[in-house]
Amino acid sequence: MRLRAMAGRCARAARASARLLREPPVRARRPRPPAARAARPPPAPRRYGCPMREIAYPLTGGCGCGAVRYEIGEPLASAGYCHCTRCQRRTGTAASAQARVAPGSFRIVAGADEVRAWAPEGGFEKHFCGRCGSALFSRDPADHDVVSVRLGTFDADPGIRPQVRTMVAYAAGWEPIPEDGLPRYPEARTD
């Protein structure tokens, strides 16, 4: 008799557990008084799906070892991913995330003597730290005011997100380009 009673309780408990797993829990919401609803601050503005915060200028950043430091005094003009084979080899990744700087707003504040450059034929100069090898920025050899900074070198959120993917005709076969809705250009962007 005692065994049968325990078996019955176990079966009821098993059925109750199964029902709880199938049905989401119902939680009653306690109504808030109108005064409490009105006192709640408005939601924070959002940028790129993230809460927007005030960006402090100058933006700062540097290399991995800290020998090279830079500042950017104005908001960044644009940002994007480059999928060219040169960027793949330079970064060891499928694409390089970088931001275009407003002309004249980029300056190196420490370690200028540690900066090294590779000037490939037909491309921007690639600048990096001579001590640790961190890729820092690229510069147009014809116009040194045209600078693109690597997004991973900023100390904090730079206030911009990549908006475009370029050179996708050369994208790495081992890393599919994500379906992120960004415009794609097979070659360099011309606009």
C-alpha cells in the first residue's frame, strides 16, 4: 500500500513537471500608479541598436604595447570593412575594420619615432608600431590628410559603426561575409 501511494505521488509530480515545462509561467504584473509611470525618464536615444552616449573628443588610441598614442579631434567621417587580400594578409583576418578621419584631425601624440610604414605599390601607406607590430592607420601617399584608423586601436567607443563592405570580390573563402545588411562593393568604393 505504501509503495502504491508513493508511486502515485511520483506519477502526479512527473505529470505536473511535464505540464510546467510545456506551459510558460504566468506572472501577474502589478499595475503601476499613473504617477510612477509619468516619473520614469524617457528611454535613452539609441544608435546602431546600442544605447547612445556622448562621445568625448579628442578620441584617443594607440598600439598594443603603448609606445604609440594618437588623438582625433573631430567626429569620424565614415567606417567600413575592407576585404582585399592586402588587408587580409596585413591583419591576419578576413577583413579590416577602419574609420576615415576628418582631414587634419589626426595627430600622433607619443611614439612618433616608433611608427613604421609599408608603402605598397598602388595603395595607401600602412602604418604600424615598430615595437609590437600593431596595425594603427593607413594614409594616402598623395594626400597625408586622408587617414583611416583601425577601429581596434581606439581606447573607447569611437561613436561610429562600419557602414559598408568594400573589395568583396576578394573576400576570404574561409570566412563567409555576414548577412548584416551593409552595402557591398566588389571593388573600392568610388563615391
